[in-house]
Amino acid sequence: MCGIVGWLYPGKDMSEEKKEIKKMTGRLMKRGPDDFNIWSNQNIAFGHTRLEVVDPEFGKQPMTKKEKDSTYTIVYNGELYNTEEIRRKLKNKGYKFNSHSDTEVLLTSYIEWEEECLEILNGIFAFAIWHERKKRLFLARDRLGVKPLFYSNKNNSFFFASEPKALLENRLIDTSVDLEGLRDVFALSPSRTPGCGIFEELDELRPAHAMICNLNKEIKMWRYWQVKSKPHNKSIKDTALDLHDLLQDTVRRQLVADVPVCTFLSGGIDSSILTAFTAEAFERDNKNALKTYSIDYENNDKYFTKNSFQPEGDMPWIRLVSETFGTKHKNKIISINELTNYLKRAVYARDMPGMADIDSSLLWFCEKVKKDATVALSGECADEIFGGYPWFYKEELMNRPYFPWMDSIKDREYLLNNKWKEKLKLEEYIRTKYNETLKETPYLDGENKAADKRREISYLNIIWFMTTLLDRKDRMSMDASLEVRVPFADHRLVEYVWNIPWEMKQKDDTEKWILRKATEDVLPHKVLYRKKNPYPKTHNPIYKNIVASWVDNEVLQDKNAPILEFMDKNNIKELVTSKGDSMKTPFFGQLMSGPQLLAHLGQVNTWLKDYNITIKK
């Protein structure tokens, strides 16, 4: 994976801006610690930092290629998983290649098919291509939003970058936030409205979207992919066989690398399936034993208590899967001090507040894995596409008139002071964003209301909840210079599962039933039908003490704490005094309860202060 930067400045000789482009690109060195290059040509400049995964010698970027009557230059962050199929098609058309990198294949695909190249790409990507003859910039982002791409169309320039931090480094862009950005932070965080860059001068290119910008700064943007609703007429047996083959093929494609590959293993069905298929591929290719990794928390075995979301611990299941497939497993245990010390680093990785210790633990974990591997496969997105969460089947959650994973609207408003409660109108904003997304849902004519509702819930998850988790995965892993691939986000799999009837997705009170059926010959039965367990979190009471102390010191004891402009100090004090326990409702999803809310508020204050946020009222 990589970090990419670009600056289109009509009428400006961009060779004069090399210092600025270097500064911007330098902010993305963690995304690409192995190489650093810039390129400029009259009105445009690119920067690139590289994490070497495929063809270290000849895959350097920015990459320029001359074909036909023009010159084309690309900066690209991602991986293509059908590189060789595309290469063969292009060779048959007479193209020659100087490398075996996917970068050159992607660039040549654009030369041949221009924007229509997106239709044949299988992979995760965010890229930009400068077409010299047409004097236009083409940008695109992968279908599910695995790789990020932010941009700014301000100050007589067009900028883009993998992360906000690179754009904010430019002298022409400031860290102001308007009411829309504030509403996103206080109403929706850690999720974001699709396309919202939080900062007033930044936007994010939505997943499955592309755009063109010319020297007049005229922008054309369009959506090039969407799930399509159609009848699914296959039997359970044939559906299970299709899923098995799709998953196996997806994993096989995503193992392509010239560097060590491992898997994250939680002992749940999703990561266990990926581990099983990966171990099988390693054995077939006569590779050394697969390395697998899991995370746990200091003294979690001592303090763990069962609940409906987390009915049991993971370690016995991790051992069973590792022993079954002969992996070399390492369980990384994070201390509570490390968990809290990484909370601020997680903000700097995201450039905005995030998921508290759900972020900080992943960042720490990725750093540990990076010592042994450069690429990891992870099980994100299975729950979002197969319907693994309670809000897919509990009617009281499904029928909420807002996002079903967020029952904290009143709590979010309660924390604000009266001035900002009136200005931001959080509940109205949340309902508006919810309804806007529902209008995009691809329904199927003739389905009943229950089926329509499930399509709505599935679509909300793909557009909001899944992208929130993918955003987290990208930022935390790339801050550790680790490339994490997510096979369950393969667009072919998403398209297929979208139309599988609910009666196959949940059967006999078992969530993700058809996924389990599809892998009955892959996993041990006990693992296959284990009750779902979410991402692990700490149960150690020391954590609550530390985050309460952090918020007390940096917010309550500091009269200049920037978060106090927005929040009621007495209500924060109540939360600190109870160490988060005064908030009984999960703040977001299943994991972010009171202590995580406290840590999140600490992250909001850190972001406001350390990024010197100014408010555009």
C-alpha cells in the first residue's frame, strides 16, 4: 500500500512547488516507508510514498507511460486482485509491459479503456491519472471504500491525498470546521456522512465513485458501481457451493505478494474461514506454515464477564483453529497503559476523533504484527453483508427511524450545552442523513415490506457501518505500515450475497447460516457453529480509572479545554465521576459503552486542541 498526493494548479509552474509537495507527501511516510518520490509537469504535481508489496524494483511511482498520442502519469494506492487477467487482455491488444506490477497494468488499462477500466478492476484502490494531451485529471476509489481518497477544490487549486494530514500540510488549506462538520462529529462520530471530510475545505470521494477535473477546475463526478437487486433462485445447496468457491477464489487472489503474508485470527467464523483457506493455499504452494495473530488485553481472563454481545472468551477457539490448520500463532497482549497511551496516536492516525480504545488497540496490534509481516488478511465486512448483527433480525432495532446501531441520540444531545444543542440540532441531522441513505436503497419490485426493510438495513450497513470499520482498519494499519486486506469486501461476493434471501442468511436462529453451510467442509463443527463474538475489548476496571483521570485532567481541570465550548461541563463531570457508568446505552455499535465514550470525548478534545480547529459559524 501507499500514500498518494496531488496538486493541480492552473496557470502555475508546479516545479516551483516541489518543496510544498515534498512536505505534503512526507506526512504520509507511514503509509509508505520504503520509497518516496515526487513528479511535476507544468500545472500539476504528484507525490508518492510506497510500501513495497509487489515488484519492489520496477513498481516505483509516480509512474509515467507513453502510448498512442499522449503521456499518462499515475499515483496509486491499493492492490489489484485480477492483475494477470487484465495484463493478458492488454497484451492481446498489443501492449508491452516493463514490470510485473499492478500499477503498470492499472495505468495501461486506463490508456486503453479510459474511465471504463473501472468496470473490470477487482481490488482495493484509490488512484489519480494525469492525461497530458487532454489536460485532465481522473480519480477513482474502490467500490466498498477500502482505500481512502480526500480532496479539496479551493483556493484556485485542486488537491487530493490519501489522508487529511497531507492536505492540511499545504499552506493554502486550513483546519477550519463548519457546522456541517461539527454535526458529523457530535451526531454521527465515529462514523461520517459519505463524502464528508469533516474539515470545511475537505471532502472525501465516496466509495464506488470517480471524478474528472480539468484545468478550468470543472469537475464531473459519478457513481460507477452499485449493488443490483434481482431474484435469487438458487437452492441452498447451490448457493452454499457458490459461496464456498467465491470465498476460496477471493482468498487465493488476495494472497499475491512478494512479501510475508499472515492472517488475523480471532477464533470467530470469519477470520477462521480466511485462515483455513490461506493455510490450504500455503500448503498447496509448499510455503512455510502460515503465521496467525490475535490480540487480548491485560488481565482480561480475570475480569471478563459474559453478556449477550460477548458470550465467551476467544482464546480456546483461537487455539483450536491454529492447531487444526497448523499455523504458527502469536497472541499479543496489550497492557492498559499501552491501550490508553495510544488513544492520542489514534487521533493523529485518523486526523479526527475515532473509536477510542477500539482504534488504539488495533494500532498497537498492527505495529506488533508488522515486525513479522507486511500483509495481513482480516475478517471485516462479513457481518455487514451476511447480516450478523442484532439489528438485522431484532424488530425493535430494525424499525428505529434512525441508524439501528446508534441508540445514543439523547445522550449525545445531553452532553452538549444549550447553545450548541440549539445550533447543531443533532436528532434532526441524524434523521436527515438516515433518510437520505434510505432513498438510495436498490429495492426489488414485488418484494414484501419485510424484504424491503432488510434491503434497507443491509444498504445502511454497507454505506455507513462497514465503511466506518474499513476506515478504522485502513488508518490504524497504515499508521503501522501494515497492509491489511479484507476478502469479505470483494465486490463479487458483496453483489452475490446482496440477493441471497434472508431465510438463508439466518436459519434455525443462527446468524450467517448460509456462510456456515458454505464452509462445513472447511472448519471444525464447533468453530463453525460458535455464537458470534465481536472484536475484543478490555474488561479491566483500571482502564475506566485511567480514561476518567485523563478527561478530568485535560478537560475538567483546564478551563481552556476546547471541548468545553460545546459541552456541558457538569454533564461531563457526571460521566467522569461515574467513570462512564452513568451512560447505560452503547454510544456506537455494540462495543462503545460508557468508558469508550469517555475516551472518545478525550479524543475529541485532543483533536480540537492539537489540530487548532477553528469554527466557521
